[in-house]
Amino acid sequence: MFIERVHSAGLAHISYFIGSGGRAAVIDPRRDCEIYAEIARREGMRITHIFETHRNEDYVIGSRELAASTKAEIYHGAHLPFQYGNPVSGGDAFDLGSLRLGILETSGHTPESISITVADRSSGDDPIAVFTGDALFVGDVGRTDFIPNGAALLYDSIFKTLLPLGDGVISYPAHGAGSVCGIHMSAREVSTLGYERQHNVALQRTDRDNFLAFKNAEHHYRPPYFKRMEQQNLDGPDLLDGLPDPCACTADEFAGRMQHGMFVVDVRGPESFGGAHIPGTLAIPLDYVPAFAGWLLPYDTAIGLVVEHTHEVDAAVRSLIRIGYDTIDAYLAEGMHDWETSGRHFEGTPQVYIGEIKRRLEENEDFVLLDVRSEQEFTPAHLRGAQHIYVGELPERLAELPKDTLITTFCGSGHRAIIAASILRRDGFPRVENCLGSMAACRATDCPLIVLS
């Protein structure tokens, strides 16, 4: 028996390679799927099965991509009208060497969600592990706002189907901490059903009504690209035929493409973007591309990249194609240095440190402190007078902000704040600055916070 986790950063997506006796299955594959073939070669296995635990909302599934190269069969839950693959139902089973993979129906997150048990028949028929998809995470359970009656369905799936498998069963979720599919997820990516029974915040609500009230009271953001992912993952995503290979452009070539409508994303850090950036470009620091590109980038326009180092191009491309951005045309080959030495206009976004923010608040200076963290971050602790607009929702709420007042963007560390600052600059706000360090710096220097008791 062989199991290997494949973690895709940013989306906190976890896929799995499991095999025995020379045959293997991949569970919830990502779209840039060459890694599974690499594992198969290394372990001397052939991928024969591909399972999807549910229709994903937050990324493009890689099943069709992987099946095209391996000829493996695709399987997913029967209760949605998928246009590809094979439907499975509770009680179905598949053999891989000494392993038997069993299907459980665990709806709630989506109507067709399944979990997959693993039994090692060389030692017994009882499950030793279960791949829980987005039904059960480490520390939390899946969000239930996508379908009517989702919380009630998930309660039954967890308390009547998953937990009865036994406390010693290892649980492997489809997401880890940082995913938008849960709130309280642990940084650990593997657990047991028994440990989750005792410590998972949602599983302490053993009473059905209590569980439903807990889940229905949750606040989740729903990025606009989710609808696109849902439809692509039902219809069957387009095949990539290899990763996009953006052209390395000089400043003149890059500017020419911009004149023809190329949308430019600057993936450098906030300090670099603040120092100098191409006017009108959107800042999304590289590690934040998976989480925020789908909120902010158009799908019908070619994308150009500004990077700090050329090796970041591949990371940006992979993050973008995982959420369906396939037209990545170019990057600025020599970075901002080439743009600057070409004599072309560039701008900067002022950076401010937390001590200056504290002084302004103490002296009641007139400025807008725009806190762009999530509601779950903002409500428990924030600075006096802060105006809260989540960064993903900012483009739709710009009318709530004054254009004749200094606006200081603020988040957890300054990374989301630079995204917000670039959105404001693109929309013509003349006086914008970013608070580097933001809440992390605030906590390190004993800022006077309004704290929810």
C-alpha cells in the first residue's frame, strides 16, 4: 500500500495518489497533473482510476487532463449531471492490488459529494482510512452554503456515515488550512475520525439543531469565479495540451501588448510594487494569486506578468491555470528595471509604518483607514475608526470611499492591502498608501485595538 499527498499551495488543495500491486488511483487531481505521472514512474505503478470527491467550486479539476495521458477511468458522485466520467453510488467498490476502495455518499457540501474508504484486504475488510473530500476537514467541516439544506445533509453524512467507521480510521481531507471551503481548519493535513470526534469544533455540536445553527450562522465569501468553476467542472474542463508558455518581452514589446488590451498583474511583493510599478497594473503578490485572481482578473483578456525573478513565471502560470486562466501571454523579461531604463513612466505607492497610523489616530487626523481583511478577522479586533471592506469585494464597493481624502489600506501583514491599494490606484483614487506590516505590526507594538469581548 502506498499513499502520497500532493499539496497545492494557495488554494490549500490536497490531492492523493494511492496504489497497490502496480495499480494506482488519483483522488481530486489538480490540473497541472504531471506530478502524478512522476509518482507513478517512481513507484512503478500504472494509474487506472481517477476519483472526484465532489464538484469543485474553487479550482478546475484535473481529471480529464490526467485521463487523457493515462487512459484511466474517471468516477464521481451520481447526483449531478456531469458530462464526462462515470457515476458511482454508495456501496460501489474498486480493487487496487490488495486495497479495496469503497464509495460512501456524503452530501452536504455539494449534493453528489462522496467519500472513499480504504481497506487493506491482506489484513481485513474493515476500513483503515477514508478520503473525506470537503465533508470533513482537520478541525472543521465543509461549508454548506452552496446547496439548500446543506447543513442538515452534512450532519447526517458525518454523524451517520463517516464517524461510525471507527475512531481509529485515518481521515484524509481535500483541503487544508487557508482554503475558502472552511473556517476553522488546522494546519495539520491528516487526522483520525476519533481525534476529530473529540477536538473538531464542528463535531462538538452533536445535537442536530445545534450543528445546524452553527453551520447556518457561518459567513463565507463567494468569489465570482466560483460559478465558472462549477460549470467547467460539470461540463468537463478544456484540455491544456501543456502549460501556457508566456513570451519573455522587452519593455517596448510589453507596452505594445498592453496597448492591445493585455491585462497586467504584478506578482512582486508589496515593498517592490510600492517602490515602482507600471501605471494601471494590478498588484497580487505571488502567494496570493490563487486566492484573489478569481475575484479580480477578467477571463476574456490576455494576461501579462511582472515578476521579481523569472522562476516566478512558472509558479504564477500554475496558479492561474488551476482556476481557469489559460491565456497568459507575456512577462516583462528584465522586470521593472527594463521598464525604468527604457524611460517609460512608472509610479510608486507610498508605504507607511504602524507608528504613523497610531500617531494619526491619537491626533484625530483626517484619513480613511481601509481594513480589507475578512469579516472573521476584522470583527474580533480592529483599529478605532477603521472602515471595513473585504478586498475581494472592493471593486464593487468603491463608491463607498471618498476620492478627496487620503486612504491607507490595511490587512493582516500588508499583502492584501497592496492589492487593495492597486485597485484604488487603477480606479483613479489619487491619495493611496499601504500600511506595511498592518495588523501583525500593530500587535507587535501594542496598538489600541477595539476587541470583541
